[in-house]
Amino acid sequence: MHKKTLYITFDGLTDPLGQSQILPYIIGIVNNGFDITILSCEKTERLKTEKNAVLELIKGTSITWQYIIYDEGGGSLSRFLYLKKLNALAKKLHKQNNFQLIHCRSYLASLIGLKFKLKFNIPFIFDMRGFWANERIDGGIWKKEKLIHNAFFKYFKKKEQLFITHTDAIVSLTNNGVNELIKLYPQTNIKQKTTVIPCCTNTDLFNPNKSFKAISLPTLSANDHLLIYTGSIGTWYFTKEMIDCLLVWKIFIPNLKLLIVTKDANALNDILKNYPLDISSTIATASSSYKDIPAYLNLAKAAIFFIKPSYSKIASSPTKMAECWAMNLPIITNSGIGDNDLYFKNNEGGILIENFTKQDYEKACKSYLQLISQKNNYRKIALTNFDTKDAIIKYTKIYKTIIN
């Protein structure tokens, strides 16, 4: 008889993140002898385009999918209404299934996991992902000078301590995140409870040796030295600094171009308005489904992204990093994010930029030109550190340890 688990996430399975960072792990875990009910928050527009794809992925598995409709346009208070709905549905599902474990993705989901642990003594996993409350402040989503935002921050930092105390297992994306938890909560057996599982990728899907569909973009040619950026615009990602770096590099690499693959076209256009009109001859844009991202990455010589440096980012593991290395691309990014410095130092994974200045961009470009003259195996970094198969093994071990 399979062991029953409830997996709660505020991220949708129909979101790109759901298809890259939730479903692959869950499908792998159920194949190791577990029944998992996923409880998620889905956006109406995403359901229209992606629901069938998700149903196809879980067909024939012991995964049950339940969800509530989520409007991301609502404010912080609206999240508590969604939390109430999720909690009610979780209770109903527990009555039907008698769950032996609750796996909570990040802080909002863990509010439900903590309740179930204290009320029904059901073990729960605090899959923290990062320092969520600090991320809201560092990203400017919450502003400490606003009383309500400050109250939210204090509330979730108190809850963080309770999650850490009562959880049966912690999952951190980074070793730096674990070290910070040990400093914050020295009385808690953090090391014994915690497993480090970075954002991994499907190295079979992200494989440069595969055949990909032909992609034709009118502003690009075969002679371009193409850099690529994939993902969201704004909040955490420094798009302006990335473009400024590109323009400095273009002095040294005249045929340099940047392809930005994003669904945030409006946000990107707002940034591009601040540059001369001829920027469009240097920057190409596209939108893509998750499954076609490898085909776009396959066009490029290297990947580039800059992340806003902040306290909370010590616990960050960018998904795009694993995907780019899996496609054998060097990465140009900034230092001080998660365990990046360690991976780059140990593996020569690309170029780390210390500061966002012209001098740093010039220095980085010279290092980059030297790097690409060598024959490096970047894919090996992904296979060794960021393979979804390894993450599934780690998650399955956590499940078995708790339930058995």
C-alpha cells in the first residue's frame, strides 16, 4: 500500500516554475512508492493554455491534483483569503485520505503544515526555498516603513522560527542558507534536519546533443555572437544593468547581440524605452513555453543574468543557472548570490561580476573572451550538482525517513 502525502504550493502547476521545479520532483517521488495529492493555486489564464499539458504529465501516476483559482493581482491581504480556502480544502482532503506526511513549498503553505502538525500530529516538511519574508522586503514588495508591511514581516519571521522548531525536515536551496539558519536558530538541530537541494533541471530535456525545432528570429543571423537571457523581468533581475553591460561588451565584440526570452513583454518595453531606438538591432525578444526553452538556449554562445544583491539572496538558487549549464553554456552573472561563488570557483562555470560599473564590465569581457577560447564542459556542472534525478533521490530519502 502506497504512503499518502499532501503537497501544498502557492505556485501553480500551470506556471513555468510548476513544470520545472514541482512536477518533475513529484513524478519522481511517486514512482518510488508514494501517493501524492497536490494542492495548488492556479491562474485562470494559465489554466486555459497549460491545464491539458499538466494532466497529460500526471496521467497514469498516483498523483491527484486539486487547486483553487488564484488572482495574482490581489494584495497581500488577499493571500490570507486564499490561505483560508487552501486550509479548508486540505482538511477535507485529509478526512478522505488520512495523510501521513505534508510537504509544504515555502512559507504560506507551511502555515497549513504547521497547523496540521500541531493539531493532528502529521509530520511536515518545511521546503523553505529561501528567506521569504526577507525577500519581500529586499525586493521592495513590502516596505518596512508601512505599518502593515512591517507587521507582515514580523509575523512571518515569528512563524519561520515555529516552522524550524516543529518541522520534521527542512529543505534549503543553498549551503549558505543552512549556515544562516544555524546562526539564527542555534538551539535547533538545523544540520540534522536540513537537506540542501538546489533548483535542479531535467538534463534529458536540457541537452545540447538533442535535435531542436528550428527557431527563426528576423533580427538575428548566424554570424551573431549571441548571449541569452530567459525568464522574468523586474523585482529581482537587473535588466538595465544587463543591457548596460551588453553595450560595453559590444565595443569589444562588435557582432554581439542579446536574445531576451520572456513573457513580461510590457515590463521589458518599459526598460527599453530608456535606450536609443537602434537598441532593437542589438536586442531580440521572444516568448516561449517551458518545453521550448532548450531550443532557444541552443542558439546562444553564453547566458547572462544579474540578480539584485541582498541579504535574502544568500538562500537563492536560480533555476536558469542549472538549465544553462545543462545546455553547456557559460554564464555571466554577479557574485554573492546563493552558492554561486562556490560553483563558479570550483567549476569555472563562467564569469562573475563584482560590481555594476563600466570598469567591471570591461574586465569581465576580457575574462569572457579568454574563457571561450578554452574548451570547457559546462554541462558537467549541471550533471554533477543540478540534475533532477539526484534531487528526486534526496526527496525520496526524506519521505522514507519521516514516514518509516
